Amino acid sequence: MTAIIRLPQPNSPEWVASMDPGGVFDQWHDVCREWAAPESFPADQSDFAKDGFEKRTFLDPTEAENLQAHIEAASLVPENVKATGEYQDTVREESSEYLFGLLEKILNDDVSDRIKSYFQSEFFAHWFQFARAYPHPNPSDSFLWHRDGGPGAFVNIMVYLNPTEEHGGNTHFLDIETTAKLAHAGYEFPNVAERVGDLGPLAEKAGARYAPFITNVNAGEGLIFKAREVLHRGVLPTTGPRYVVFVNLMPSYRPWREGFERWPMNFMEIVAGNWTTDYIQALAGDDGPTVIG
């Protein structure tokens, strides 16, 4: 492999820009696609491919219950808990072995095939979170309609560990077509202060069909979605804490298991902070692209 990827100096303006479409992430994606054999990734006809999101089962109810108990046990150590707002926190997981076993279940063959078809390459787990959300009267940020900023292509997975009927929380989605029409009407990547909870009036003006995907989610069920391409919003719980596992997936030069072995993943407080020369070179392996920092 003769490709060269140049990383800008961390925390520079160039570094911030490199996280956007056309930047370092997308250069990496180009290399991964060039290396992959296209015939290995057949076309995907799923709802994930068509609409940009799909509900599915990732864990059985017992596995979800055990993971929730595992998170609660870990949260008894104060330094394992980090507040991420008035009504959210995350719980640290330090065991790569435990996490690998969990990813093996979530990233089963069917899920992996969808992701590889979308990327037209292998993929790796870039970051994860064990997150808890609590009832609150004034939701903001990710609990209003938005798309995630970042590179041109990435995938998020949310796995609910307790059911909607237990906590009242949820996640709503608009499909790719509706999202595109609303973007054309001006609601593309609004600042946090400009996000809204009801896009019905704008959709009517834009001639878009406004029918958010809303469904109750059982323990172990969740969503796989193209976070940059579909509008989505969280719905805060109303009767108790909501437990969710988040996994962020990025294109890779190597299969995710090999990438995990090369760079065991732990809790990442700042996603971009791990996008370093050592990190990307470890993921690529000895015959991957040359990375210059």
C-alpha cells in the first residue's frame, strides 16, 4: 500500500477541519475502499440502506439485564461516572475483554454485512459509551432534531438495555428523503440553540412528508442509523433512567476484530483525541498506508 495520509497538528484549525467531509477521515475511507474487494460487499436492500435507519434486536433480554447490572456496579466507583449534562451521564468500562465480548454480540454477521455494504470496506468500532439519561422537563441538544456532524460516512448503533415502557424514553427518526428536503429548506446542521423539537411546520412548507419513525423499544433492541444522513432526536425518559449502549463505527482497512486487537478500545472521552498517527497506523497494520503526523 503506497497511500499517504497526513495528519495536521492536533488542536490546530486544520485539525478541526480535518474531521469534516473531505478531511482525514474521508481520506482514510478512500484508502479502505481502494483496498477492499467490491464484490465482497453485496448491495443491501434493508431499511437501513433505504431509509437510513433500522430497528433490530442486538441482545436478548437477559443479556440486556445483565449489562445494565454491570453498568450499575461500575457506577459505584465515583471516578467511573462522568456527567454529560443536567440529565445524562456515562459510565466507564475499562475491560477490553468485556467490551470485545459485547461487540461480538452487537456486531453479528447480519449487522456487519449492512455496515460493510454501506462503507464498501471493512469497519472498526471507533468509540462506545454506556449512557444513562434521566427525566428532565427541558430537553436540549441531542433531544431536539439534529444530524451528527463529522466525516462523510459513519454509523451509530444504540442498544436499549431497558424497555420504553419502563422509562418512557425513545429515539425518533426521519428518513433520508425527508431529511434532504428539510436540509434544502434550511434545516441542515443548525446550531444547538436553533434546534427544534417539532419540524412539522417546516416540513409542510418544504413539501416533505413529516412522519417521524416512533416505536417502543424492548430491552436488547435498538437502532442502527446513518447519523449524518438522517435527522433524529432523543426523547427523554419520564418515569426512570434510560440505559443505552452507543457504538460508533467508521470505515477500516482491516476487519474490526483485528483493529480491536491492534488498538484495544476503552472509554473515549474525546473522540478526535484518539485519531492520532499511532492510532491510525495501528489500525492499518504493517502493510497499510503511510501515516505522517
